[in-house]
Amino acid sequence: MTIVGNIFLVIAGLIYLALSSMLFSRQPPPGGDYAVGYAWTLVLGNAAFTLCLTIVVAIIGSKGGFDWVAIPGAPRFMIVTGAYILIMLAYNFFAMKEGTGDLPPLARQVVAYLPGLLPLLLLSCAAILLNDDWRAAVPVAVYKWPLLLTAILGLLPLGLIMQHNARNAAAVAKDRADFISRTEQAHLDQIDSTDVQKAMVNILVFTDANHKAEVRERALERIRSRPDWQEELIRLLDTNGAPEVFTFLASNEVEDKTMFKNSVEAGIYVQARLIRQSIRNCRGTYDLYSGRFGWEVERVLRSVQKFQGMGVDYQPAIREMRAALDEPTSFEKPRLNCIPVLDKWLEKN
């Protein structure tokens, strides 16, 4: 096994020599057309070096070359494995000459030498530990402390990677918060600029319970500022604006429910007609997908729940909406998720 280990050690040494001009260079990685070739040379070279050295370390372990680690058994294996991973993390991280921009200038000057020095240190220590005669002749401190310090050094790139990930996560969270804030402001601007006497239907969607309280309350305030807002809702239920009215009714109360009970039934038939038209206009599963019409069905059923027991039987209208979902298509039609929801409602009612 020692011979095999030395062969892989020599191969690792040759790889190191081939990469040495790049590893010892203190210049930043080249740009332009050379960047890709440079990067791939480093990546593949470092991968081959790491593989060879890993085989050597495994052979050293099988020969008892890590018996100088005081803790015996499985804990020793875990310690040696963890230390080796940290060492190789440090080498591969610094070899790419990226990600050290957050370090102080002096620290950056120091780590600039590490890509060239770490492999030399690892090869030397591996050669001593692999060959029994050398290991017996060399004091333990000669390889123990350099390896320990190198393993500790591996915590630096780990910390830099974690810091980078934390910074990215914070930036993503900030961008998301900014996007939500801009979206909410756009909604508020649209609500404020809408003439409720002419286009109240355009802001009914903002009264849904899924909107932020500020947006929803602003929309409700504008809608109710119109004296005949309930009459307008009733009128819209008999038009293509019925889905927007059901969005309003599903999440909000009206002052006089008796005004709405028959109009809600009429609105369901309108919704059924709109569903049929939408399915006829679909050309494939990209616009008729399994989740299609789920929003409309849910808002209708939530609205109906508020007006049940007032002398109007909504089941025929719901059956018509259910039948609309069976509208044939020229392509293979997906199973719509809202169909079982309607079937369950019809079974119970």
C-alpha cells in the first residue's frame, strides 16, 4: 500500500508543479477569452490533486499513520476526516483567488501566498506520514502543528462563505421587501386614481382578504364612498364583472343581504358562461392547467355561503358552473383541481 500511496503522491506532486505558476501568481485571474480556460485548468487540476491526496490520506489512515492523534477509534476518524476537509477547503478556496475581498488588506496579502504554499506543506506532511521510516525519524511536532494550523485556517473560507451567503440572503430579502412595497404602493395609487363612479369594478380585486390591510381598507373606503355602491355591485353581477364582485363578496360584508340573494344566483350563471368561454379560447395546457379557475370557484362558493338560507336555491347555478368545467377542448384536457371542490359542495348541498 505504501508503494501505491507514493505513486499517487508523486502524481499529486506533478499536478502541483504543473499548476505552480498559477498558484504562486499574485495577479488576479485573467479576463476575456482566457478566463474560461484559466478557470477550467484550475478546477480540473485542483480536483485531480485533491483526489490523489485523498487516496494518499486514506492509505496513511489504513497504515496507522494518524495514531499520533490522541483520541482513538471512531472519534479519531471523525477528527482526521473533518480536519482534512477543512484543509482541502482552504486550499481549493484560496487557489481560485476569489472571495477574499472582505479581508483586511494585510490579510489579503498573506492569503495570496497560500495557494502555492499549502500544497507544498500537505505533500511534505503526507510523504512523512506515508513512509514509516520517515515518520519514525521525524518528531511529531514537525507535522502535527502545521497540519493543525492549516485545519484551523480552513475555518476562514468557511466563515467567508457563510458571510457571503448571509449577505446574499439579506439582499434577496431586501429586494423582496422593496418589490412588495412598490407593488403595494402601485395598488394604492391605482385605487386612489380610480373614478369609482365610472370604474368601481377595477378596484374590487383589492378588497380580497389576501391583500395587505392598508390596500384592502383603502379600496373599501373608496368603494363605500359611492352612495349606491351596493346597487352597483348588483348591476355588475349581471355583467362580465361578476368575478370581481364575487371577490368582494367572498371577503367582505354588505349592508343589505336581501338585495343580493337573487343577483348572486344570476352572477353564478355569468361566471359559468365566462368559464366556458375561457376554456374554448384555450389552445393548450399552458393556459388550461390543473389550477385554472380555482380562484373563481373558491370565491363563488365563499360568497354563496353568506347568502344561503335566504330562500334562494343556488344548487342549479352551481351545477351549471360545474358543467361549464366539462367544456370539451381540442387537446388533452388536464383534470382541473376545482372540480372535486365543486363536486363535494354539490354532494353536501
